[in-house]
Amino acid sequence: MAKALVLRFSSLGDVILTSSILKPLYDAGFDVYLMTYKEFVTIFEDSSFVNVLPVDKSNMFYVAKSLKPDIVIDLHKNIKTFILKNILKAKWFSYDKKSIQRRFCVWFKAFKNDLFYITDAYANAVKSIVDIKSPKPYLEVKAKRLERFVSSKPVISLGVGARYDKKKYKHFKELSELFLNRGFEVRLLGDGNDYTDAKGVNYLGKLSLIDTLACIKSSKLVIANDSSITHMARAVGVKVITIFGGTHPCFGFAPKPDEGMVISKDMPCKPCDLHGKGICKYGNYPCLDIEPKVIFDKAMELLG
């Protein structure tokens, strides 16, 4: 069986999106390996179709050489993968990052209406060896793990965290209260660095990645910032509403229409950064000043 090595070291959301080609490669008969940083490994703990190689900068080259892959799929394209390309004697595939297009979107506000999806770019990279009709992230969660998160009420999970301020929605408290008043159970998801004054069951920093995935899978709907929680929801087939502030769907990380919806305020200044870094030039992040009732109403539409 041919060994297929997929490279994506970070960040968590990008690593999750690699799953859009991992299962198809497995189904096509490959022995599939994913090389990523150690902190992201547990998200794949229940997924039977991939062998995860946890690495850090000190051992990644040794681990890759020891594997002796037949093909390598580079979904990162940086200096580390460039070095690996010159070390490994394997057929090499890589994807179009659309780096120029995305930067033009920031610098000149061009291509804002030319939406593309990173998962499509990943699938296109391997089209000569596997035909992926509708690429979407996919991760497995064992039934036993879900038992912890069973609820007598319909569950709404809120991904309240994000790495940068330009991505952080400001009104999760009011939004959570709208759902609580309608009889939903609200769960708050994020890591230990996140803070929220939203109401609900607070799981911030209390769950492993795979348990966060299980919590999401037991939800009726997820509402999240432009963050890894969005991609977790997509990967377990739960509808997600993604709120975009200083970033933009044109970067390729929005859910597809059958995965949920996007809420993004149309402003001439956005997108203002590829990753949401920096401080708002207006000081108060008007791109994130979206009425909670607007999001609540969209959520109720999705819930039917």
C-alpha cells in the first residue's frame, strides 16, 4: 500500500481542513499519514483513516525521512516544507495558496466577491490521484465520547474565542441570553486564554480538542468567530454561523452554503489583515458591531 504523507503544521483550523483530503485518500487505497505539531494531534484521536505523526521543529526532518513516503502532499508551503521537498525522494504535490489574490484583497479590497474555498484548493492539489467531488473537512468522534454531552435541551455552542481582537465578536453575552430565554442550553467554547461574559455552560480551557469536537457534535448549531471552532463544526456536520470582523470570506475559510452561513458586515475598510492582527484604526472595531438579534434570527432560520 502506497504511503501518502500530508504536511500541515499549523494552525489548528488549517490542520482540521486537511481532513477534507485525508479520508478520500484513505478510501482511494493510500496509507495516509499527517505530519503536524504535537498540540494538534488529539483532534484526530477518534479518526480511523489517518496516522498522525506528531512533530516539533527538532525532529520533523528525521520523522519524515524515516517514514519513506511514496507521495507527499504539501498543504503548508513554507521554508520547512521546501527543505523536506529536497530531502525526500517522493512524488510531490502542493496547492495554490492564492497568496497574491488574498493580499490584493487586503491592500486594494480587490477580489472581495471572488470567493474560493481552501478545501477546494486542497482537493485540486491531488486531483490527479483522487477525485474529490465536494471537499469538506471530516473528523470522526466515537459514540462513547458523545455520552458526556447529552442534554435534555437543544444545544447551541458559542465559539467565543479568537486569537486576535479583530476577530472577536463583542456581543456574545446578549446573544447567549437570547438563546437561554428561548429554552436552549448554551455552551461556551474556547481555550484557556479566552474570556467571555456570555452566559451558559463554560467550557473555556476545560476540554481537550477531541472532547471539544464531541461537544460540538452534540449541538444543534454552532456560532463562532473566524476561528478553529468554525472548522470543527464543519468537520462533524453541524451547521455553523461564522462571524467575520476584520478578516473576510474571500480568504477561503468560510463555511460553504450547505455547511452554514456567514455574517460579515460590508465595510470599505475590510478586510484589514490576513489573520486579524493589529489594532482597529477606528479604535472600536465597527466591523464587529453586529446586533445580536440579527444573528439570533439567522440562527433560528437555520434551525428551521
